[in-house]
Amino acid sequence: MTILSKEEQRLFFEQLEARFNEHVSRHPSIQWEEVAVKLESDTGKLWSLYQMETTGGEPDVVGIDEITGGIVFFDCSAESPTKRRHLCYDQAALEARKANKPKGSAIEMANEMGITMLTEIQYRMLQTLGTFDLKTSSWVKTPDRIRVLGGAIFCDRRYDTVFTYHNGADSYYAARGFRGMLVI
């Protein structure tokens, strides 16, 4: 983990605040000041949020965690984050692949970034806040009962409907990435 310089932090806060103000409908009962206080209090999670940004996720506030009171950020880019594509589902799938291995796995990348991959339920909640993944798809956290059989699930939006699909966990595509979340 790297700590952002004061200048990087200032510029990043400006970018987050502009996005926050541009999309008030995603968080109508939350004020920017309460978000800023949380961001300033946790440099480790700020670094993770910055990773979400630099990989194309366009993170934004989508709510307050009911248990911890933390601010919840989801990747809100129109399409699956550009620098998080060409990935199989997890490390086991990557290691099992014999030829044409992708550059990595979605679960490992999320762990390295310090974020959590969205679940199917969270992905569907995100879709109530806007229109996402009209041309791409996103891996979502796969239930163990599916994963132990070699599969993984992903979602997208087509025909004004959110779909959930399955694939071998070792598959990867140029148009499939993953979306993450972070609670600060």
C-alpha cells in the first residue's frame, strides 16, 4: 500500500466530490462533508479507493453501511472498469488453465486493491441507480456451491434487463471485468 501525497489526495478529493455532486440521486440523504471526514480518517482505504479510480471504476457513494455506519462506495463506471478486464474469476481458475492464460484473476486483483467484488444482489442494487454494463459484463462474487463445480457467475444489462449468467471460472473476455465495493 502506498500513501497518497497531499497534492494527489487534494486532486482525488476534488474528483470524488465532483462525481458525488453530479450524481446526487445515488446518495440523496448523504452530505459530502460526512464523506470527506471518513476519507480523511483512513489513508489505507483511501488508497484502495484510489485504486478503484485508477483502474477505471469511477467509484461513487451509494449508501451507508447499516452495521458500521461506514460510507459505501461502488464502481459506477458506465462499463466494466477498463483496467480490470481480461481476467479469469480466481487464482485456482488461473492456475488450472493450461494455455492462453489471462493476465490474472478478478478475486486476486480485488484483494490486492483492498476491495470486495460485488455480489449479484449488490450488482442488481447498483443497476437501480443507473444503467451499467450495456456493452460489457462483470464477474460477481460466486456462491461456493457453483464455484466448487468449476463455474462462476457474471452479470450485465441488456434489453433494459439485468441478467446473470454462468461460465467456467477459467474463462476470460476482453469485455468482462469486475466491479468492486469499499466501505470507509
